[in-house]
Amino acid sequence: MPEVSVVVPTYNRLPLLRQAIQMYLSHAEVKEIIIVIDGCQDGTLEYLIEASAADDRIRYTNNDTNRGLVYSRNRGLSLVNSEYTYVGEDDLTLSDGFFTTLLAHLRETSADIISARNIFMWQSESIPEAIARTDKISGPAINRRMITVQVGMPAEDDRIQPMLPAPMLGRTEVFRKIGWDENIPRGSAWREESDLQLEAWKSGYKLVYCPHTISFNLMIDNDRTGSHALSGFGRIRSIVRNNWYFIHKHREVIAQEFGVTNLSLYIVRFAIWKTYREIVKPPIWNVALRALRPLRRK
């Protein structure tokens, strides 16, 4: 059986981390889980000292201060002892047989990096409800106008794509060769995974989207931990700044794969679109959800 190492950076999310560790270790393919403590002040270190003593599959390293996702992922990757690495998160839930399916499709497609369907699940939703909601997503797998991925989109077959959902399984040697770019501005964590994916794509590695298994990202109401520590216009500013760095770094492949040649026009269009999605739309959706909750209880 192929062995997988899971790398999980974490920042002040101990209740979620406790659940995530046990969830990852319930999968037979997981040889070890490497937790990168990114300046936590919520008892994470003390918990991991005890947990790692009780189960040697649990390993950890401590940044002492908050260094961000990019640094933390590179640090965790340097400690991996398996042929395959899963770039995990502390708020994920995985479908049964998740790694069995992903590894099988990685071999069948000769992929170097593969991602499952990734559904962002509301705190008030059940898993069947989240799947039913995202089953309605249609259109292209990649929004080439905004250079984004439809991460929860259903599909019939595996697809080769230049960009994938963020939680990725890949060959450890590929991740180490490409690495996460530590020059990306810190803040929202926006574009960090896309940057690695386009670097891998440019280097000739094969990236595959596999819709046959699912990871679920829990969306917590009023979350101010992890990469959600920034909010409002501070988050928008960080996203736009990271996007600026990303598109200028990859301008040639972006022009070739996405047809975006006028970077200034794209930056303005992206900033308006993202502001609407992050600032304007959430309150509208929150009002709608509050109105629907009494109906769902009946």
C-alpha cells in the first residue's frame, strides 16, 4: 500500500485540529501527519506534545512566531518521509476511501499532482446538503476571465488542468522541487497554491482534477483564525496584492492558458469582482440563510 504523509499548518485552531488529526489518521494510507505550529497561542503545542507521545504517527514542528502558510508548508514538506504528500488543512473532512481513490487515479492518469473535488460546506449544512448544492454548479471548470477554479464542481471523468483545488496529493519529490514561493506577500493566503500549480505546469508536470472523491472545507461563521484572521477590506487588499504578484510572475503562461494579456484591465476587473464576492455578497447570503433556517427546521 502506498504511504502518504499529511502536512498541516495550523494557527490558533486547536478544536478543529484535534478532529482533523484523528480524521486523517483514520485513513490506512496515512503514515504520518506533520503539524506545523505557526505561532499558536491556544494550547496547540501542549496538545501535540501529549498526542505525539501517545502516537508516533503524529509529528510536529514549531515556528515559534507566525510565519504564514508558505513558510509553514515548506517547513513541513522538509520533514516528510513518504513518497506521497497530501497538502492538508486543519478544517478539512475527507470522504471514505479518499486516499485509496486519489492514489488509484494518480497512478491511472500518471499524474504528478492530483486534487479531489473540494466542497466548501456551511456550518449549518450536512454533507448530503453540501453535495446537493454544489452538484448544481455548471459551466467551465476554470473561470478563465478571473483565473479561478470551480473547486466543488461535479464531473464525469478525471481532467488535466493547469489549476486545481487547493488540497493536493502529489509526489513528494515534485512538491520539493517546485516548493511554495516565500516571496508571495503574507496575509490572506490567496494564490499560494495556484502559484505552485502554475510553476509545476510550466515545468511539464501533469496536474489532474479527480471528481471521484471529495474533501470538505468547513466554513465557520465569523471565523477569525488561520488564513481568515484578515477580514473586510484588509483581506481584499491582501488578496489584490497577492494577485498582482501572481499574474506578473506568470504573465506568459497566463496569456497562453487563459488569454489574459491586458494585466491592468484584469487587475481592476478582478478587484471589483472579488470585493463583491467578499464584502457585498456574504451579507446578502447571510440574510437569506437566516430567513430559511425556520423553514429547514419544519
